[in-house]
Amino acid sequence: MYKTWLFNNKKKKERKDMIKYGRRWTPRMVIYQQKQEEVLKRIEDESGAKPGGHGMFKHYQAAVKRVMAELSDDELEKAKETAEEWSNNFPPPKIQAQVTHKKGPAYMEHFSKEMWRQCGMRVFVMSAWKNEQGEVLFRM
């Protein structure tokens, strides 16, 4: 009897979106984006792991930490300011193109499914964006 009452009167969990739109940039993320080749080269030189391989990921944090330790205070302050600017406004087009390529299709699919689930509405999405080379690409 008590078990049934507790089960029926428990607090309902609110449903959260699985996708978080937007990003809060940190100085560490900015430094990695700006010095990506240096970080990847350092990982390859010190550990022998190829960029993009499975062994690379366990050396990633240490490599970024060493790159950050070599930066001057002025460079770290500039990275903080850049992170704040990118968080409040938007990152440069090159980084926008990377995010679009990586997450764009998932964002569109999630939006379409939520519109169907919430409103019973079918959505047709046609997207256009610029890639890293500045070429306009589109997808349906």
C-alpha cells in the first residue's frame, strides 16, 4: 500500500534536451583551437600516437596543459578575453565551419524530431553554410 502510494506520488523528472545549443568557451578551448597543430605535433612527438588515433586521447590533456604552461601571462589574458568574446558573440568562421560540419546534422534532426513530438509538425530543413575554404555548401 505505501509502496504504491510512493510510486504514484513521486516527483516527476523534467525532460532535458539531449543537445545543448551553443557553447561556453574557456581559455583552454581557445588555446587548443588557436594552437591545434602545435598540440597535435607535441602529442605525436612525445608519445608517438597519431592524431585522431585511439592512443592520442590519453595524452591530449597533458599536451594542452604543457602548451598552456609555456604561454606568457599576456597570452593567457588574451585567451580569456577571446573566450569571453566567442561565448558572448560568436567564434571565427573557420571554427563555425568545423562545428557546422560536426554538429549541424544532429541539430537539424533533433529539431525535426522535437517539432514532430511536441506539435505533430513535419519539418523540411535545407541548410547552407561556408566550409573552412569559404565555399558555400548545402544539404537537405
